[in-house]
Amino acid sequence: MSTGTHRRADQDRLDNLHASLSQEFEVQTARLTELTADTGDPNQAHTQSALIAATRQSLEQISGALRRIAEGTYGVCERCQGDIPTERLEILPHARFCVPCQQKQKG
């Protein structure tokens, strides 16, 4: 595969990922709107609070990934500046760190 073909494939992958993450962002935003609507049921408050927190975290992760795509830093470890393996990004598209740095981060 030539360098130009390789770059085009990488750009296509990023474009597809951007579209997928944007769609997921919209889904999570709609979910958050539903979750924050007052149901009036105090028994659901704790569960609803946990779901809201998880949805907000998901939105932050998606936003971060979209920002890194726009900045051209997607797939670069924020700690060591090395490449994050494609396989890791396929499983965890919002990954900010390579595996060794993630393990150090969790300490």
C-alpha cells in the first residue's frame, strides 16, 4: 500500500469514527435529557442519579475523542506521546492513553 493510499485509509477510518462518535453523542445527549426529566418518584432517584453520572461521563469521553480528532491528536497517548494501538482504539475509541500509561495512571 502506498503512503498516499495508507493516509487515505487512515482519514477514511477517522471520518467514519467521527460520524459514529457524533451519532453516539446525540444518542447520549437525548438519554441525558430523558434522565434529567423529573419523574416524581423518589424511589428512582438513586438509580437515576447513577445513570445521569454515567451518561455525563460517556458524553465527556466522546467529546474528548471528537476534540482530539479535530486537533489531529487522536490516537496519540496523552502521557508518553506514543501511538495508541489501533486495536485498543477499536475497542475503546475514547482511549487517551496507551496501555502501559493507562496502568501507570490508575497506579
